[in-house]
Amino acid sequence: MPDPAKADVLMRTLTTTEELAQFCQEAATHDYVTVDTEFLRERTYYSKLCLVQLAMPGTSDETAVLVDPLASGISLQPLYDLMADETTVKVFHAARQDLEIFFHDGNVIPAPLFDTQVAAMVCGFGEQVGYETLVRKIAKETVDKSSRFTDWSRRPLSEAQKSYALADVTHLRQIYEYLRDQLAKSKRDIWVREELAVLRAPQTYQIDPGNAWERVKTRTSSGKFLAIVRELARFRESYAQARNVPRSRVYKDDALIELASTKPKDMNDLSRSRLLLREARKGEIAEGILKAVAAGQACPSEDYPVVDTRREKLNVNPALADLLRVLLKAKTEEMGVAAKLIASASDLDMLAAGDRDVPAMRGWRLEAFGADALRLCNGEIGLAVKGRAVKVFTL
């Protein structure tokens, strides 16, 4: 039989501000701390933080804790202070959603930051490699997935849930140390730092309602139509943010497109909508829809939104695009880097069409691939097959 006292130590849950402050003060004395969160987002606009997992360096699970943000009276300020402490690296896996929570809830973006998913792509573990894969390949352990799809807002948490949650930060220590050392040996740590710059930027987590229309798929590039789409999307985003509800609870994209097409002028017109939710046909949402439609129709032509059709109009040289794909595959296999991290298929098409405004022509990507890609486009180098390898030669 497991020792209950030992299990309680190994899966310690912090439920008071004092306990959290004590742990964070100790964590701040170490080089790094591993971090993960569990949250819900099905019924809210912003993620609802339900659990935070933290672990300090070491091999003992006693240095790992769960933090219960739903505990009565607890303040997460000590945690936010730790996230802002520049002397301790904060280690995450696939950090974007975690960082978004810290940004909106605590007005802090963890720094210094290390994302093991990004680092793993640089170290040759493939594209968007999962945590379980890294645990298996680096830590030589397995992760129990039985609690992955669970309601983290319900209390009390089961022992299985706690064990699953802690595993997300205990194995992460070994993964971090391995990847950190690999990056130092290959001198590619600067590559990861460049990639993490996007995750560290506040604008990554700030959604401007005025740009929300860009996510709505339409079949037309008509400026007059898109002006109405823009105003409807702006109202929906602002309403959802202010009331912390999913944008689909206000109205879905298909209803938005229908409204932009039918252009309702009053409540009677609105009642004829086939796709609008019943709750949206009255009150604040209905009034907001009518005002948005009117604002879109009144928009002067010089202020119409414009769809970026640059990529659609590209005059792509298909033979050159194929050669660039071969070059990318050869370079990434040689370097042991995920190809998608350097350039997408769309980026290669743009290069083959003469467009140089792509990520592959900037930063570490220019050194790793972009410079040779440009030389290939200019006819300065060629590709040859030698055995099973593709080699670059100068013309």
C-alpha cells in the first residue's frame, strides 16, 4: 500500500498566499523553474486558470508543487513576481496559451523564457513535437494520458489528476537541461531566442477588435461588403471581450456573413435571420448588430478594408519552387532542424515568385537557409545528388 503521508508530500498543493510566497522565494534562488497550467476556455473568452504546476531543479518530486488558484483567499501575486524575476529562467512546453493567461491575469510575460517545443524543433525532434514524445525520447519515461481531458475546475482534484498535472513539470526539468546543453553545443541558442521574441511580445496576446474581420472567411473582396463584415466582427469581439464570453456565443461566422449580406435595418429585419441565435435578436446584441451594419454601410470607399491578395497573384516559377523545396529538405536534414521552422510551402512559393519579404530571409533563417535560397534563385548555385544526399555546388 502507498504511504498516504508520502503521497501528500509528493503531490503538495498550495492553497494559501503564504505557502505560495514561500515556494516562489525558494524557486527564485535557482537557475530555472518549470511551469505548466491547466485551464478551461469552452465557456469564456479568456482562459479560466484552474491549476498551476511548478517544479524546481532536482530529481525529487518533493521540489514540485501544485498551486490552486481557485482556493479561497489565495493571491497569485507571488507567482507573478516569480514570472517577472529576471534571474530565474521559466521553462514551458508549447508556452503560448500559458503566457496568454499570465499576461491577461497577472499583466506579466514570464522572462527569461524557454520553450522546449521550440528548442526541440531546433534540435531535430520534428515539427511541433509533443510533450509525451520528449518525455519518451529524453527522459525515457511515459506519461499517463488518462486525465488529459478533464474538468480542472472541479474540486477536489483526484490523485490521478494531481499525478498527471505534476508529470507535466517534473519530466520537463530533464528535457530542459538536455535541450539547453544541446543548444549550447551547437551554438543555436540564439536561434531559439529569436523565435521566443514573438512569444515575449505583448501584442501577441492583444486582440484588436478592429482587426477581427481578418479571421472571417469570405468569398468576396468587395470593399463595401467587407466594411460591414469589419464592423460586425469589431462589435462581436468587443462584446465578447467585455463580457468574457466566447465570440461564438454572440454570433457565429456564418451568421455574421448572412448579416453582412442582408444588411438588416431594424429589429423586424433582424428577426428574419436564419442563422442568428435567438439571444442575439434582442437587447444589446441586436442593437449592436444594427449599429455595426449602419456603420459599415456609411464607411467611405477610401476606408474600405483591403484583402491581402499578394500571394494569390504571385507568378510562381514552379520548377524553381520545387528546387527550393529540395534545397530546404537537404539543408534541414543536414542541420537536424524541422523544415517548417525555417520556411512554409507558401514562403517557398513567394521566393520562387521573386518576393523576398519572407521570414526565411531574416535572422538565423537567412544564415541557415535564406542565403543559399537566394543564390539558387539567382542561378549562382545548383543541386546535385550524391548517393542518398543532395549537395550544393557553385555554378
